[in-house]
Amino acid sequence: MYLTREEERILKGEEGPARQLAMKLLVRIGEALGAERLIRISHAHVSGVSYSNIGDPGLEFIEGLASGGRVAVYSTFNPAGAPLGMDPPYPVPREHVEKQARIVKALLRMGFEPSGTCIPYALRRPRPGEHLAWGESSAVAVANTLYGARTNREGGPVALAAALVGRTYLWGLHLEENRRPTITVRVETLPRGEVEAGLLGYMIGKLFSGELPYLDAGRLTKRQVIAMCAAAAASGSTAMCVVRHVSPEDQGPPGGVERAALGPNDLREAREEVESASLDEAELFFTGCPHHPEHVVNRVLELMEAHGVSRLRRPVWIAVPGRASRPLATLAGELARRNIRILPGTCLVVSTLGRSGLKAIATDSVKSAFYLPRRHGVRVALASLEDFVKAYGA
Ligand code: F3S
């Protein structure tokens, strides 16, 4: 692989052992993939920072890097295994809390933004064509599909290495020729909300993994595209779609590629595969997979007001980025009276939710519906927040 003089210097260890290790990793993987050279990135996003996922080996690896390593570019990290700065509404062992805090502290020492979110695009909006090294599969699909930025689905250590040297290998979706649609998918029943968009994404990931779909699905909202991308990246290896009227790289339906269609039966099949409980059985509603920006709380309150609901008989949990801002933290008391809990900087999938004793929950996230039964043995109903407010409003 061709390396610049500066890259050679880093590889020789002239910028310290952490950057040397990072450069070695990127060069070794890049060479194995046949990449010609490295490219500069403008934003690294690291996944795999939950203590329940990476355990002591991961903690020690990150602390080791943090003893001398500093990020070279704007860098963010994924949700942690427990809420940041707020008590969790489910049991988290003390050891887990302490070790998770050490992981976050080490990342901050390296210069990471205080992020703890899977929507890094909400903290720094990617520009079309710019190169990123992101490790969260839903965020990767959103960056490529919605923003036209360029990133592969990086593993946690690779994204961390990229953060330390500000580069990644020129390969995969960084290359123009790999970003052209390989199949056209016409969606016969246009998705009406986030749940349906997620079901559509689930089928795209399941049926067209390995392809780059051109999607003709009407005018999807931004949140629908995010829900679809998250589900497609969970059920398959989808890292990018081109969505008609939405993606910056949309040049109209491509010629000379295979054609497929997804209809109501496909969405029904997706629901049957991921839904394992009914709304009646749900002990709470979870939303925020991917995370919601904080202002979603206002939407929830508006929704309750619109339905004349002052308090919910069963709780709503909302996952939002990082540490809750001061305005949101001051709202916590009022939200608690309405039976709403904010979960800043965490993700139920990589949490210790399995210790909660919960049997069934409702969610608007198909990605959560896919993972929560597998990870925590919790059954899941798919519903919109509005359906839940109507069913459990008091
Ligand atoms: Fe985010 Fe966790 Fe869902 S990282 S996309 S909340 S599975």
C-alpha cells in the first residue's frame, strides 16, 4: 500500500505507540483488502463501547490506548451499556456502572466528544462525498443513504484506529464505482409510519443483503429513512441504499439492473418474523432505537395533550444522546409524574435489561424488535407511540 511520508512516520512510531498501533492495524487490513492507499477522514464514530459487550479485555484495550493516544479528527462514540448521568429504570450491577464509567472516561481523555449516541449525524451533519469511518451499522447506512457521505461498516477497533490517525483505507463504499445501485426495488405499499418503514428495511436487509438497492418508496420522511436503514442493517449487511427523491446520489432509476418489488405480503411476513407480543401484553413502550434527538420529548408531550392524556398507566422510555442537557434534566421530575423516563447515552440492546424481569415491551423500532428477544429474552410488540398513548393514557 502506498503511504505518504507522514503515514510512514506514524507507522514507525514517531507519533507514539497508540498511533503506531492504529496505523499498523489500518495498513494490515487495507493491504489484505487490496486498498491502494489511505484517505483522510473528517469524522470517526466508534461502536462497541458497552461494558456488557466488550468486558474487561475491551476496557483494558481502550484504557491502554488512552494512556498516550489522542484522536486526530472529530470523533464520537456509540451508546454505553447504562444511562449516562441518570439512574437506570432497570438493574445494573455496580461493577458494570463503574467499568462503563471508566470506558467513557478513557474515550473522553483521548479527545472524543461527549456523545454516547448512535446518531452521530445529529451532532455533526455529514457532507455529501466526505469520507468517514463509522462503526455503528445504522449510522453507516444513514450516512451513505441520507447524507451521501462515504463510510464502510467498520468494526469497533478499526473505527478507533481511524480516530487516532484520522485516516482509513480507500476501499468499498469510499469508491465511486461501489456506490452505484445493483438492483431496483419498487415498493408497492408506501410505508405510513416508522414501524412500516422499519419493516420495509427489515425485508431489504433480509432479501437484498450484498446488493445496493435503488428504492422507489414514495417520499419517505427523514425519520422513516433512519428507521428503514437501522432495520436493514440489522437483518442484513446493508450499508447503503439509494432512495428516490431522498438520497443525494439519486440520479433516477438505474438502467440495466435487476428489478424487484416489495408488497403488502412482504411487510406482513416481516411483522410475523419480528413481532412476538401484543400491545396488551406490553409492560412499557420503548422508543429511541436509533436515538431520538432530545426535542422529541416535546413531541411526546404534545401527543399526550392532543389525546387528553395527563399520565400514562404504563411507562414510556425514551433513549436520547449522551448526557441529558440541563433543560431536559430539569424536566425529569415532570416527565416522571407523567410516567416518562429519559435514557441518555444508552442502548437497551447492549444494556443489562435482561435482569429487569420484563416479559414484554412495545416499541416503534424494528431494529429493537429484532435484537431484544435475542439478547434479553424480552418479547416485543410493534406499535406507534400514538397507539400506546391511546391504549394506556389516563
Ligand atoms: Fe442505537 Fe442501540 Fe438501536 S446503538 S440503533 S439504540 S440497537
